[in-house]
Amino acid sequence: MASFFSKDRLQRHFPGSVILGAVAALMLFAAPSFGMGPDDEKCLACHKNAMEKPLANGETLSLQIHDQKFGSSVHAMFGCAACHSDIDASKHPSAVMPIESKRAFSVERSKVCATCHTDQATQWSHGVHAALVKAGNPIAPVCTSCHKPHEVTKGAAQAMDTVPCKTCHSEIFDAYSKSVHGVLRGAGLTQAPLCFSCHGAHDVKVPTEGAGLKNTCFGCHKDAEAKHATWLPNSQLHFKVVACVACHSPKAHRKVDLVLYQGNDKDGTSRPLGVPAFEGSHDSTKTGPAGLDAMTLFNVLASLNKPGVEHKTAIRGRLTVASGVEAHQLTTADQAISNCATCHKAGAEAFQSVSISVAGPGGIPEHYDVSKDALRSVLSLNSIGGFYAIGGTRVTLLDALLVLMLMVGFGLPALHLIIRFLAARPGDKQNQTPKEK
């Protein structure tokens, strides 16, 4: 049976998407009560005990398999040889079987998962976790990071107490568990979103600020735009430049994020890669507020949009929250911010913190601080285009031009009437002929 389950043979003769079902059917046909066979019992006779292997980098790898947990797992029906076809039982344990590190072992063993789980492996390869692995991140999750291969049970990843995401994202998960979504999920409402509902299970995405996050929320809250339109002035513009979490996480610190996006992308969710490093692009000897200044932002756009560039890069300002933890502190609708003055007043808190974001590995935004004074500069018109908040973002030159236009628009006609009145002679009306009157 072990030779039939060899990885090479399975890959050569069967499509990955049907292997799992085919193997299950054969196991059911071969034995009245399927489960672990004699060969598997031999493996567990040793591996159910506390066993360890020293690795090349000084780490120690546990080789212990809890026999009862494995026996009740979804993989028990396939036996040990299905995944460990590289092991020759007659020569095991091998005198030499070098393993560099725990991480190297996990990455290598995860390739075996793709033998049966081809769809999930393909999805993973397109997600942020795979991008981080390729970028050399030493803790980016692979299959075995989230799924203990000898203890996998159906539906375990969908329960709050066993969801694997909290292993790495503990602070975010803690914030989520106290949010309206987490409270509902914890109370047993399975329709309430869990991590994978918004981010995906294997093709993990990053719902970023603005349009990306808005579209994620609209996946469930399909009538949100229509409901907001009944009370929120210019609701479409608000949805375009204000992230949902900016209002629905009322205790969060809000900020303006200047998002670099390619001009052919109307939603502003496509961030160009290869953006020049910001650290060396401004004069650090200048005194004043910390962060990139308006001239630096102007020069960044100029460097990205050189003559001959097909898709121009622009900057779009969006109002969002300061951290991923705060983005998960969502509350009920009746507690969300609905007071216009929160943002539309002089010195509004949201406009005291400014950043610019570029695309990192897997689309994870990388943020750089920007001086809040940059929002008040005429050089930053491209940076704040679309969300000039009255009282919040103040461009002094724009305000002066607006006053001047009002003075010219109303003043000139008034001045003209005054001059005509003063220039008219008192006897003009009396000397008018009947026809003139």
C-alpha cells in the first residue's frame, strides 16, 4: 500500500484535486472499518513517545506524534506513508538525515500538502503569506504553520478558540474578539465574520485603506451606501475618500494616508512597486515638523511620471485609522461617528497625523511619515485632491484665492452700480422726454 501512495506516483497519474477522494474510496473498499493499519501502528509505537532530533543550527525538532489526536484527525485514514513516502521503513531511522532548521523543515514538508490540496496550494501562492515567504520573512506562515498535519480536524480553523491566525496576529485578534463582529461570533452567530471572511483562508489578502477596505465591507453590508445616503451629505465622496473604519472605530486615532496609485486605476487600489526610497529624498537638515514635506512629495511624483511613462502615478488622500489593531475595533452602527464637526473643524484631530503609503510584499502598505504642514501647501494639491475638508485641510493660498474671487465676483458689479449712481446728474431724470421715460 505504501508504494501506491508514493508522492511521485500520485502526481504522475492523478490530478491533485481528485487524489483525496480517490484515496478515501480505496481505503474504504480495502477495509471494513478504515483507519490506521499495522504499518502505521509500527510508526506510532516509537513516535508516540517523546522523541527529539538535534538540527544543524542547534535547534531541536520534536518527533512525537500524539497517537489519539492523529487517530481522530482527517489524515488518519490515509496512514503515515501517504505523506512520508520518502521514508523506507526497512532502513528507518536513517543514520544520516540532515535537517538545517525547523523553518527549513516546515517549508519543505509543506510541499507535500500540495500533492492532495492543489487548489489550496495555488490560492496560497497568490496570497500575502506566499509573498512574504518569497521575500525571506522567517516567520511567514506555510501550510504546517496554521495546520498541525497530525491533528487536523474538520472545521477547527473556523472556531474562535482554535483559529490559527491569532498565533501571529494576537493583538489584532484580541481587538477583533472585543469588536461587534467578534462578540457576535463568540455568541455563536456563525454568519458574523471571522478572519478568513474578510482576508480569505488561503489566498490571504490585505484589505487596504479606501476602496479596498470599502469593497470588503460591502461584501456583507450591501445596503450601506444607500443607508448612508439618507443622512450623510455627499455620501459617494465620503465613501471614496474615507475608510469605513475611520467612523466605525470611534476610539481609534485617525489620520490622513496619501496613497500612491496608478492613474489608470479608478479605484486607487493599485499601488506601484519600485517607488524610490523616501528616506534619502528630503533634506534632513531643515528644521521644522518631522516627516516628508510638500516639495518632497512633489518631487516623488515628478520622478515617477517622467516623459514616456504610460500609466502615470498620482497621490490620493484618504482618511483612515492609524493601525491594523484599531481597524479591527469596530463597534455597532449607533456608536459610530456621525458628527460632521469631528473632521470638519479647524485643527481636526484626523489631520494632525499624515503618512504616505507604498506597496510592500504582497500588497502590505509601507507607511512613511509626512509633515502635516504638507496638506496646507499649494504644492500638495495632488496629494489632497478629492477630500479638501472645510476647516480640516487648510491651504492658505486656496483660501486667499477664494476670498479674492468672492470680492471680484460681488465687488465689481456693486462698484459699477455705485459709480453709475454717483455719476448720474440730478436733472437727468427731469430732462428726460416722455419717450425716454
